[in-house]
Amino acid sequence: MTLRFYDSATAAVRDFVPLKEGRVSLYYCGATVQGEPHIGHVRSALAFDQLTRWLQTSGLDVTVVRNVTDIDDKILVKAAENNEPWWALAYRFEQAFEDAYDALGILKPTYEPRATGHIPEMHALVAQLIERGHAYPAPDNSGDVYFDVRSWAKYGSLTHQNIDDMQAAADADPRGKRDPRDFALWKGFKEGEPETARWESPWGAGRPGWHLECSAMVTKYLGTEFDIHGGGLDLRFPHHENEMAQSQAAGHGFASFWMHNGMVTYLGEKMSKSIGNTINPREMLEIARPLVVRYYLGQAHYRSVLDYRPGSLTEAAAAVERIETFMHAALAKLFPGGDFGLVAKLPDAFRAAMDDDLNIPAALAVLHDTVRAGNTALAARDDAGTLLALQGVMGMTDALGINPTEAQWQRGGDATAETAALDVLVNAQLAARAQARKEKNWAESDRIRDTLAAAGIDIADSADGSIWSLKK
Ligand SMILES: Nc1ncnc2c1ncn2[C@@H]1O[C@H](COP(=O)(O)OP(=O)(O)OP(=O)(O)O)[C@@H](O)[C@H]1O
Ligand SMILES: [Zn+2]
């Protein structure tokens, strides 16, 4: 196995060798739960879901941590505007993010820590940085504590910037900063702020800065050194630069690899709440099946820009349908009893594409070539060829989390054992009907169709076989 990933810190594709053999530790930045999710957020989580699944498919045991930033200036502002407690607003939107992730089959992380549950860990990190001479409490007794960027020679190395050319930190009032680029580790409480967003600390009451939250949570769950830190490209600076500086200044090795997903844009502009050009995943799910939305958001290379265009789901829907139609037809042909003794297999070309910095467009090309070869084999009644293609398609769609025969995708995303069981039963009926038709036993084939119709099941016949759906 030669897994290779693009590491943003070194700006190169490098061989990926986990710190601990057979195990991978992955942290990626989750949402600041200040509003509804948009498809940019979901694409980010999906990119790291695809990575997780590929690491697992490669036989590695993956620990995934995705945080929830549930305290932040933006949350406090929105809650005040809404006249709602900040924690109620944060929880409401945390649930909206979870619903979106679940609907698109994004695997639950191993741990999903909330920032507010880790204040003691954050204090410990601040104390360590002060002790090592890399942080200082503001001299004006505001309660702010800043990271001293000039004390850390490597500051700027993640984003390859020279400190003198860097922007000032816009994260707190510059109350007593030594350098305008110094960023807030701890933000002193200010008059008028909610008492519930006020935590005591050795430097005065206040709340944590965003960068500090992630560093403290990474270390708690993955240790001081771990394999991969991820997030969107927009977080590279200042967020990730600051995370890396403060953790390394505290003596931690921190991440071996930095992986960043490209942005979802709308008419060329970053999709963002502040710009107001957002598409909620729910809007997409009203017009397309969850599997189609997952396919659409996950088909580009994770580092490339995905520019959303109205109507762009149509192509994804057609691609999913091609895969699905072949799988149903091949399963009905080869396993008419529904007893799938099928061993999934991954074509070498697919493995090579995925190993090469998750080249999903190339991997999808292998998948569609295999579907095409499978359809040719089906038409030629070549069962061996059909089986080979089916095994490949099953393996590849499993690896990508888009196997249409999975229970998750059967109906509106609510995965249940019942829908999976129903799929097996209906497909067995369809296979019996296909057999009856082959034998020109029209009475039997009509009987099966009528039985299915009476049960509320629609059948669509095509040259490649039949697929079913529940009547709307
Ligand atoms: N348009 C986008 N395309 C891809 N990823 C995005 C996009 N916007 C945000 N992300 C990623 O989603 C994750 C959660 O983002 P976060 O809650 O910090 O968003 P945000 O930057 O506050 O969103 P917004 O820019 O809409 O205000 C981060 O990894 C972030 O990089
Ligand atoms: Zn973060």
C-alpha cells in the first residue's frame, strides 16, 4: 500500500505513513454552530468521510474527531439578535448539522467534543504557553490572554507567510496586544455579555478563543502528536496557523499532515453565511434523493473548487441511476433468490486512484467503466463477466459510501432494517417475474406484478432489468 496525500504544510504530495502502525488519528474542524448548514460545510465533512472510509478500506483503524464550536462571538451575537439563550441557539444548529450529515451518510466521528466541555483543558494549555514565554495576559487587566507571535519563530510556516506581511488578528479588541498579530487565547468578559458565557480562569473571567478550543480538543482525544488535521481551505489562515503555533509552542508535535478541502462556490464566490449565497442541504434533498446529493457533493477532487450551478444535480442523478440499474439487474440475474453470496472486490485501477491523494474523479471513471462492462456482459448473458463487474461495483460503491443497495439509501435516507428486508423480498419477486416472462408464463408474471402493485410498489422495466419504488 502506498497511500499518498497532499500535505498543505509542505505543499507536496507525500507518502502517508501513520505514526502508529495500523492506526490513523484524524481531527477535522467541525461547525461553528451559529446558523443552518450550507452545502459547503457538508462538502467539507464529506471529504473527510471519504478519507476515513478509504483509510478503513485500506485496513487501517481510524479514530476520527470532529469538534463542535458551541461558544464563539458569532453565536453570542446571533443569540442576542434572536433574544434566545446562546446555548439554545447553538444546540438547535448543532442538531441541524447532525441531520444534514446523517442524511448524506457521513459516518459519525469516533468522538465529537463540544468546546464548552473542555474549558479546563484549554486553561492548562494557556498556562503552559505563559510558562514557556509564548503567551501573556493583557497588562490592562481586561482578562484577555494573547499568544505572542514574535516569540515563536515558526509563526507563519503553515501558510508560508512572513510575519511582517501578515494581517492583524481581528479576533478581539486589541486591548494591550504587543503586536497586532497576537491572537486571543482567552477573551476577558465584557460588560453586557451573558453571564452564562462567562468562565472563571486564573487570568480573569471570560471565554476561550476559537483557535485554542481546537488545539485543546485535539490533544485530549488524539494526544500531542497525531496523523492528520483537516478542514476547509478557508481555515488555513488564521485558524490552522494559530492552532499549529500554539500547540507546537507548548511542546506538542501536533499534526503530521494538514489536509484541506476546496471550497464550494456559487457563481464563482465562496459559499458563505456572511455573503448570504448559501444553499441549505435541505433544499437539495427536496429535489433529489440523498444518495444523489452525496454523489454530487463528493464527485470532484476534494481539493478542487466545486462551483454550484442550479440544475447541476441532474447529471449526478443520471450517474447514480446508471450504477443502480446495473446493480439491481445483475443481482436479479445472478442471485434471483436474493441470497447474495457476493464477495466485493476492488479493481487495482480504483485502488491506485484512491491511494493517489484520493483521486475520486479517476476512481469514479473506473466505476463507470466497470458498470459499462457489466451492462455489456448482461446483454451478452455472460454471467461470469456480469459477476466480475458486480463484485467491482459493489466494492467501489462501498468504499465511496454510495452503494445504492445499502439500506441507508432505500428511502429518503431513513435507514431501517425493514427497508433493507423489503428490498431483498421485492427483488426476489422481480427475479421470479423475470423468469416467468422468459418462460412466457404471462399469468404468473401478471400475478406477481399485481401482488406488488397491491402492496404499493411501482415497477419500472427497462432493457437492463426492473427497479422498484414505493408509490408516492
Ligand atoms: N463554502 C465552503 N466550501 C467548503 N467548505 C467550507 C465552506 N464554508 C465552510 N467550509 C468548511 O466547513 C467547516 C465548518 O465551517 P465553519 O463553521 O467554521 O464555517 P464558517 O466559515 O463559519 O462558514 P461561513 O463561511 O458560511 O460563515 C470548516 O472546515 C470550513 O472550512
Ligand atoms: Zn478548528
